[in-house]
Amino acid sequence: MPALRVASRYAKSLLQHAIAQNRVDNIHQDMLLLDKVCNSNCAFLLMLKSPVISGDKKLKILKQIFKNKVDELTFDFFSMVAQKNREKVLPTIIKSFLAQYNTYRKITLAYVTTTFQLTDNLRAHFKTIVKEMVSCEEVKLINPINESLLGGYILRVGDKQIDESLRTKLSLLKLVLTKEAYTHHI
């Protein structure tokens, strides 16, 4: 079974258990912590994916790192994943859980790429735009900085994108001018 489908099923199961036990927000915080560790620690990821390290050893490592930092349900989930020899899929399970959590809480992630850090007023403005684009209760804005845009912004929500960057507008202008120069010479 492909890793994405496996991860989705495990994440769905964890979310359902968390909802049933009224611990959704605790488990969400745990998954954010794990996601941060996975994204910042290459050795941790390699350990999870290593076929040489046994599931029991991986579980002991997880226990040493997270035992007093995560909810008991989260740690029970780690144990179950290790027993099923699925620890290599854990980073994908985490991403899937976070996406499913956002759907459950009706949270939409939006990426606003600019050449500068957004002010509070601009953040509020972009949140309004996103709420007009998609039906959601909450918008979480992620603001990557990309100075090569030269100015303007690129707003991405799911598979929708609004590109109002100066770089794109200059590229389009160059294309138009090149095409006009070419057609006048013929």
C-alpha cells in the first residue's frame, strides 16, 4: 500500500481517537512538535527510516525524546506505529494528521509570498481575501519572503494562486514587447 494512503489512514484513526477522547488540541500540539523535530533534525528522520534499527529500538528512542512532552494518546500511537513497523511513514502521518486537523477545524492555510514581512493590517486584508476565495472559519497565513519578486505578492490557497508580483508583470511586459518587436520586423 502506498505510503501516502497508509499515512492518511493512520492519521485519520488518530484524529478520530483524539476527537472521541476530547484531546484533539493536545494531539495537534504534539504533531506540531513532531513535525518541527522532523523538519529540523536530519538524524531523527534517518533513524525513523533506517531498516537497520529495530522498531523496538526506535520506540525506545521516541520514548527518551518525547515521553514527558506528549500526550499519552500520542505516545500510545507511537507504540502502535512501531509495532506495525510503520515508523518510516511517521513524518508523512504527521503531515496528513495536520492537514486533516485543519479540515476538521475548518482552517485554511494560505501562503502570501512577499518581499517583506506582512504587517498586521496586511495580514487581516489577506485573510479577508482568502475567506472570499474559500469557505472557512479560520485562515492561517504563512508569509515566505522572496526578494526576487521585486514587489507585489503571490497568494496561494490550495490549488489557487493569484500572482501580483512585479517580477511576473515585468516578464509579461517583456514577452509582449518581444512579440510586438518580432511582428513589426516581419
